[in-house]
Amino acid sequence: MTQVGVALFFTTSAVMRAEKLLQREGIPVRLIPTPRMLSSDCGIAVRFDEEHRERVVALLQQAGVESAGIHLVEDTDL
């Protein structure tokens, strides 16, 4: 099974900032509803390929975009 990364955020504005930042850096992302098995204050999450996890974490930190967590989940769970 394939794992994918899911980044959770506290606010919609943080989701939008993260999406723009990651796309600008060449990381393919997709906005998705926050998976039920993960909790978040925001109903939207950013999905990305598992191979980009470390870069996603680093870029968000450098840009000061606060996340509510970065998780790896089975692609079939989304």
C-alpha cells in the first residue's frame, strides 16, 4: 500500500499559504477534506506524496506556517 502525507492546519488561511508555498517550490499538493481519523481545527488539509515529507516540514518551518501536524496515512484511507 502507498502512504501519502497529510498536513493539518489550525486555520484556512494557513492551508492556503502552505498550498501556495509548496506549489511554488515544485511539490505537487492537493487540498483535501481533513481525514476523519485525524483531528484538526480546520476542515481542509494538504495532501502530498510521502517522498516529500521532510522537505514539506522544512519549508513550512522556514516560512513560519504553523501546522497542526504532518501525518503519513495509507492512500486508501483517504
